[in-house]
Amino acid sequence: MNYILFSIMTVATFSAILVPSFALTSEPIHFEVKNPNGPETYDVIYTMNGGTVKDITVDTQNLVLLINVETTEDGALTITLPRNLIDAKMGDQDDQFFVLADGELIDFEESKTDTDRTLKIPFTYGIETIDISGTQIVPEFGSLSTIILIIGITSVIAVGLMTRIKF
């Protein structure tokens, strides 16, 4: 009887001590974020403890990256954002992102490289959205719009030259 009780206590102790420490580490996950105005996608890498990321979308009008999450406990989201997806700049200098969890401004840690910015965002159990607001986000117009613009300008110049209209 004491052996069974000892076994149960041992399993319970290891479960209480070891499982939470394993739960804190997770493999990086790659999430493809689609440009809503073009065919481009952007690779966003993240790890999350205390929940899961359900979706990441771009709001080009408000310059916000919208992250829908499902939390299971207090935790943190560490997310690497390519600068060509979203960035925060004041002139040519890096500026600070604004990060909101369910509409409340929260503090975060950040590291930077020339190509991306990594944010470690703590959150509390029960939140459903994390919004990252920058000063620039994916190009509003895709590459097709640029081609159409070039064709339009070239056409105006060609017609002007053929009809001898002076500009």
C-alpha cells in the first residue's frame, strides 16, 4: 500500500514540477500572413506559451497587425516581424510599436535586426486579440498597380508625342 501511495506522490510531484517547464518551451511556428492588396505573403515566426495563435491578418488602413489568440493561462507571445510587413519608423530611425491586448496598451520587450523586429509580448489569461500598431505596413498597392501606373504614364506620353500635344 505504501508503494502505491509513494508512486502516486512521485508522479504527482514530477507532473507539478516538470510539465510546466516543458510547456514554457515550444518550437518556432511559421505563419504565412497574406497581403490583403496583393499576392504577396510574409513569413511571421512566433512561439507562444499559455495559448495558441488562431489567425494573423493585416489592417492596411489603420497600420495594424491583428493577432487572434486563444489563451489557456498567463503567458507570452514572441513574434518576429519582417520589416517589409510592418515597421515603426520616425524618419529613418526606429520608433516604438504600440501593442494592445484586447484594447489595453501593454509593455513588451524588443530586439531588432536590419530585416526584422522581434517582440516578446506578455499577456494574461482570457485575452482574445493582440494588436501591433506601426507607422508603415505592407504596400497598399501591389506590384500589379505599379505596372498599370507605368503603362498609363507611357500611354499618355506616347499619345502626346504622336499628336504633338505639348505638356
